[in-house]
Amino acid sequence: MTRSYKLVLLFRGVYGIAVDTQGNVYAVNTYTDDVKKILTDGTKVTYATGFANPGGVAVDTQGNVYVADTGNNAIKKILPDGTIITLGSGFSFNNPIGVEVDSQGNVYVGDWGNQAVRKILTDGTVETLGSGFKYPWGLAVFEIPDPATAPEFPTMALPTVLVIGMLGTVHLIRRTKEN
């Protein structure tokens, strides 16, 4: 808890935080339009720059960092070598703010201005998972390899996306084997 408190004090304007498999913390900063990285030894570095009001961040198991580049209406992927690429090019996001990634590399986006949740497949195709959300802000992806082995969630199939709206509303999008 102390580490989180210090993080807030050291980086005003932090909107999203993610932790990689090594324990490094990534924070998107809307004041400086960049991504900060706090190494496990406490060292703080600027990891990537050139964003406009970044709103969310996620990290996959390969060390790729995903940023909701809100002001540029884009989702960016930062490769471990520092290369930045735009995902879902040609698609019109409108103030994307929430971002999450699943174990298959699919990226989920809280498309705030369009009041929708999008999924960017690994081939770059963008799907709409749901719309009509009141400002989808936070996302969480739950993956259950075999729904039958999870009795507390017997109707869930993978992946399931939990959407948290700006006003605290919570929505659950469940994908079944049929859709």
C-alpha cells in the first residue's frame, strides 16, 4: 500500500496503472502525456512518450504495453524494444479510455465517446462487444479455461469482460460458445 501511495505523490495525473509479470509498474500520465515505468528496485523512468491524454494501460505476458491514447483516439502497443504501433488502424475510436488484454493477445477497449466496448483481435480486426454503456471507463478480462470447472461462475465462457462506467455502473459481457 505504501508503494501505491508514493506512486500517486510522485506522478500527478496518473489515470491508469498496470503491473507486468516481473513486478514492474506502468503508469499513464495525462499531465506529461507519457508512460512511466517503476522498476522493482524503485527506479522511475519515462518508458514512452508522444501520447495525448493517455487514459489506460495494460501489459501482456510477453511484455507488450498497451495504451489508450485518448486524445489521439487510438490504441497504441509498445513492443519490448520500444517500437510503438497503432492497433485497429482505420477504425474510429472516440476517446478510448479503458484498455485490457487477454492471454491470447486480444485487446479490449472502453470506447468512452462511442459508449461501447470494442475488441481488437490479434489480426487487427475490431469488433463491437456491446454498446449503450454510460462512459465505459474501466475494463477487466476474466478468463476461465473450462467454465464447467468453475462452479461459482457456471454460465461464464471465456473471455468475460467486466465494464465499469464512470458513474460506478457495472456491466458484464459474457460470450457463449454460440457467439
